Amino acid sequence: MSSSMPPRRQEQPHEQQHEQTLRDMEASARQLHELLQTRSASRLLQQPPPAAATATHKQKELIAYSDIYTAKILKALQLQTAEAAAAAPGRMLGLLLHHKAVHSVGTLLAWLQQRPEKLQFHLIQQANAAKLRGSTPTDVWGSACNALMALSRELWAAQQAPQPACSAAALAAATLQQLEQSGLLSSLHASMVPLVQAIRQQWGSTQERLTPFYLVFGTMRSVMFATEVCFCSARELVPAALQHAALQATLLMLQQLQGCGALSPAATTDTRAASSQGGSSSSISRLYSSVFDEQWFAIGLLYTLHTLRQQQQMSAETVSLVEQMLLNEAVQGLLWHPVVAFVSLLHQQHQAQQQQQQQRRPASMLQLLPIPAFLPRHNTARWPSIPGCSSSSIAGGPQ
């Protein structure tokens, strides 16, 4: 074969590969939406979600196909290159919203989170260790959480780099609307504490950074971020009823965030004592870290709402709802918690430093005491005589 002949098979150009990824992603989103809209699936979604071991054939089929389509959507979002994202931020989100992807993912989450105790989080840990993947309700839940967070990152990218042909405000409004239509907006708060309790009981000691706690609070953050963008730049696109529903849902989530914080040790609490009440010390410390990070994000959202209220960029009824939120006892506790945590840590560090100084003080004092051998001879008389030694020998003089 001549060396000048081109190879039989050449890789597609990068642009063609990206377009093919978009088409596959759209097909998966459309198939997932069509699946969940069938009469059979609608009936199953009206029932409580099953445990993996007791699922019927139809339930297993719904879970398996939901897992396949959701995983494909997530993979497409993860495969998006930085160049493609920079060239058209928000494009993938727009295509997915057209095929009701946020609605579908939200529907699955709202359904599966009705019974958090049935989700087998320990199987995720075992699958991660063995690098295997199944098609259980817990797998679908994990894929749906990750997909929603990936969609939220797309919204963030569109907001950071506005494009003439892609309105971040319109994307945010459509995202919030689909979250509300799916039932996730109104139901997420009720599942947060039960989810955290179930994960804390099931998740063993691990060095993994991304525990299921990350998925719970990442889902919450995605919903609150869509709300924040809508109030910042899409108020005219969001009906008043949806604005009020979003604020009410935000308040309920913030209240439950405080409840999640109560399940984690305080900054000054020994995690070994906390782990004796259920859950490993490593999982509990990651819970505390996740709650603390989410509190900071929530504080940013509250600051945004407070600023918009001060700038009189809200209706009178919306202002009233925001004021009620800011005056809520749980919300005020959330605002104070990072301050209390930092003060507690400073106090703890100060105590540790004082203890170290006290332990070092005798040794340092001995080092600073004058040694007679290095003193002038006229000062040696001040030192008491030691039996068997003369003061001159101590001072280094002739014996």
C-alpha cells in the first residue's frame, strides 16, 4: 500500500463531533420526557418509589430507562469542551430546556425523594469502590442530581458571558418554570433532612470528597441559583405567582438547612462523640463542610434579595415576602451561624495556643536563666554552693 494514500478511516473534525454530541443529547432528553409522559409511567410516578429489591417489572423498566437517558444527558454535558462552552454559553441548556430536560430530571427527583429511607446509598459507595454501575433507584437519583447541577452550571456560564442569541434571563425563567412544574420546587425542602439522616446512617468511613451529601446540597443550590438569577435579571419574565412560590420554597429550604446543620457536629464538637450517635466521623465532617458551604451560598442569595428590596426593584407584595424571610428566626440563625462558627474556631485555636505556650514555658525559662559559667566572676557569689563543688568550679575557675 502506498504511503501517500490517506487512511481509510479518519476522525471527524471537532465541530462535527460536538454537533453529534448535541444531537445525541437532544435525543436522550426527548426520549426521557416522552417516557415520563406515557400513561404507564404517569401511574407509577403517582405511587411511592419502590426499594430496589421489591420493585415490580414495570417499575424496574421505568427505572432502567430513566437511568439510561439521564446518564446520557449527563455524559453529554460533561463531554462539552471548554472551547464549545466559551463559543456558545447556554446553548446546550437551551436545547435541553426545549425538550423539557429540567422538568424530567425534577420529576424523577421529586418522585425518588418521597422515601429517602428506601435509597441505598451504601450501594453507591460499593459501586464506586468496584468501579461498577447498576440501574437502581439510587443510581437514577445520583444521575438526576448530577444532571441538575450540570444544567445549573450551564445557566451560570450563560449568565457570566451573555450572548445576543442566548438570553440568560429567558433560560433562568424557563428553568424555574420547569422546576415548579415538575414538583421539585415545592417538595425539595421536605426531603432534605430525611435524605441527610439516611446518608449519615448508611455512608461508611471514606476519603472520597464527593459524598451523597454533596448531591443533596448541590440540588438545593441549583434550585436556589435559578431563583436568584430570575430575581436579578428575569423578573419581568416570571409570573408573580411563580415568584412567590420560589420565595416560599427558598424559605422552606433555608429552614431545613438549619435542620441539616443540627445533624452535623459544631465546629468545636469532637466528631468521635458525634459518630457514636450514628455515622462515621469522616462522613459527619463532610456533612458539616457541606452544610457550611451551603450556608455561605444562602447568605449570598439573601444579600441579593435584600439589595433588590432596598433598590425598590420588587413589587410591594414581593417586598413583603422578602422581609418576612429576612425576619424569620431560622434564617437569622443561618446568618449568624458562620460568625459563631468562626468565633468558636478562634476561641479553640486561642486555647490550644495558650496550652502550647504553658507547656513550653518551663523549658524556655530554663534556657533564658543565666548560666554561671558565662557570667562575670563577681556574680558567681550570688549562686548557692552545691555540695562537692565550689563556686569557683561552677564558674569555670581554677579548682
